[in-house]
Amino acid sequence: MALRPRLSDFPKIRGAVKWYRVSSYVTGTLLLLLVLEMVLKYTPIQREIELGGSQGLLALVPDGTVSAINLSTAILIAHGWLYVVYLFADFRLWSFMRWPFLRFIQIALGGVVPFLSFIVEHFITRRVRLELAELEQAAAAAPSEVTNH
């Protein structure tokens, strides 16, 4: 029999879903910015994004000539660290829901494929809400039959 979430963990699960959703949107947005940055830098365009330089608040400058804050590098670093936060949120939700390990991997891939984090977030959030509703309904119908494994 597959493991089910503990009824006592439901408040934690609801908090974990919120944290997962926020981290999913932040990671997905930064991943899209990272793709834009890669296109600008590694195609014939060969530009980097400079913040606060002599050409204005935000400017595209030739690769290697950034004289102020290199926003391209900042996006790269921010996505890397916030992906770690995303993985932590994924792990937390996965462990509370007591899902198979493959689902953890599927959710984790959402942060490395552009646009996928938004899609995965939608389906995972829906699945969590559905599973919690089913378990609450089963617990209300037959409290003695639902066990906290």
C-alpha cells in the first residue's frame, strides 16, 4: 500500500505548498531571464546586461566591457542559489506528501527547463489539494479507519 500524508502534517503541507509555489515562480522567472542572458551573450549579438553604467541605468554592452554591475552574472548566480531553495521546497513538499522518489525528480526538473516550472507547479499544486481533500473526506467519513502511518 502506498504511503499517505499524515493528517497531523496537513497544516505543514499547506505551508509547504505555498513555499513551493513561490519558489517555483521565482525560479521559473529567473530561468527565463537566464535564457535571455545566454541568447544575448552566446549568439552573434554578443552583449551583456550592465546595470548603472555610463550608458544609463540598464544597457546592453559588448561582451567583456561591463564597467558597472554585470546584471548577466547576477542573474546567473541568483538563479543558481534560488534553484537550491526551489529544491529544498520541492524536497519538503515531497517528504510531507510521502510520494515516490521519481516525483521528487520530476518536480526538480521543473527548475531547469524553461517554462516547465510554471506547468509543474500548476499540476503539483492541484494534485496536493486533491489528495488532501480526499484524505480529509475519508477521515471525516470514517475516523477510525484512517490511520496516521
